[in-house]
Amino acid sequence: MLLNILFAMFSVFSLKTDTSAAFSFSDDIDVFPRYKQLLVNIREQRISTLEAENEFRSILSILKENYPNTLDSSQIGNFVFPLTQSNYSAVGGNGSGFFIKNFNLFDHSVSGNHPAHDIFIYDPDQDSMDNRKQAFVDIVSVGNGVVLAVEKDWTDSSEYRGGNYVWVFDFERGGLWYYAHHRKIVVEPGQIVKPGDKLGEVGRTGFNAKNKRSDTHLHLMYLELDQDYYPKPKNYYEWLKAAVTIRKPTQAEGPVRHFFGKLFLIEPLPPKKMDVRNFDCKVKKRRV
Ligand SMILES: [Zn+2]
């Protein structure tokens, strides 16, 4: 028994040393809880827009320094359509659903924008299953990145609009993807995702998305960052048109499961540094 415990401890420690080599910003692992806390603070209007902006820049500077982008904004790269067995014909209004008046990620009171595309499934009875396929529809990562934050606990009484969501920092393009309204989420913050890895399933969670007048869809926003890490939504419709459709999703690596007797401890895998082509990253050091 004692030997078993010693062995278990040894395996855990050896796992830890294994991963430290791959994890390039181990001191900054709190970027994941910090990003989630920031989103909640913005939503609950607990911080000023300036404070939110500074915290965002601080988090993104850590990510950008560890993962300089490998594509420039004119390159599409390997881009997978975010729903399996679907393509750009499922995008709302043939791409005209994207509009910005005065978008500000840091100010929850700003409205009247739709800086995103809605991608629909065929679900007239609104049970979140695609009626032609009689199945739930997989949401997959469009590119390579790290899961920054997830919300899994949305309930009917929650007032926030995104419902259950996933944020991914895109290693190649250097921006952020926001996937919203999931019925189910299968990834954790810190997990590395590749194009086509399953993030979750299309659902109707969210203050507006749950209503009858809303057809079942994925809401997908992409935020580019300028040289000062300020986020600006990009109309990425051209990427959706050029995207590769996949039939079946792949599964993201991890999370790691440590076994202690009957108890499983589940941890996300620490991010691995990707091989990057150096694009002469023009980002300035953060000013905050
Ligand atoms: Zn939307």
C-alpha cells in the first residue's frame, strides 16, 4: 500500500517535470483564471472600462510574447469550418449579419452591434438537434490555439447573452475566437486545440438565444489585436467561404487525469509551445 502511494506520488512528480519543459510560461499559468475573471467583471460591471482594458492588455501581452503569430493578416492558413458537415451556406444573411456601430469589449453597456457571424443548423423544433441528421452538431476549433476560458454553467435564469461559451487564443493569426450558445462544452482552459478539434455542441444557451424567435446557431466572433493589444472585431466571412468542411471532429489533447485510488484529479494539459515562423512581431511591450 505504502509502495502504491509512493509510486502514485512519483508518477505525479514525474508528470510535472515532463510538462515543465513544454510549458513556456509556467509562472503565468494564471492567465486562464484571470481572463475568465475579467470576462465576469466586465459582464457584472464590477470594473471600469479602463481597468478592464489594462487587464486585457496585460493578459494578452503574456500570450503574444509566448506565441507570436505565424500568419499575417492576408493569409488564411489551415482554416476549418466551425461546424462539422456544414459550410458557409449556413452563415446568416450570406455574411451580412456582421455589423459594428461602436463595439467595445470592455463596456458591457454598449449595444447595437453584432460583430460576429451566426452559423445556423436546421432545427425547426428547437431541441438543438439538426432535424436532417437527427443528431447534435459538433462545434470544432477553426485553427490552432489554446482554450482561454469557458462558461459551462449557464442556466435558464442567467441573464447573460453568450450562454455557454468558449474563448480560444489563436496561435497562428494572433487573435481571439469567441464561440457562443453551446449546449455542451468538452474542453477546459489551458487545453491546446488543433483545427477540427471538438469544442462542444451547438445549443440555445444565452439570454436571447433561448427565445423562440431565435433559430439555433453558433455565434462566432474573431477579435484581431492591434499593436497595443487593443481588440477589434474582424469580418472573417472570406475565411468561412474558404474553410475546409470536416465530417467528424477530432479530440483535443488532455486534460490529464491523475489517478489516486478511487479519485481522479483532472487538470488541463499545460500549453506546449508551437514551432513558429518569426514574422518579426511588431507588438510593443505593454504600457500598463
Ligand atoms: Zn450572434
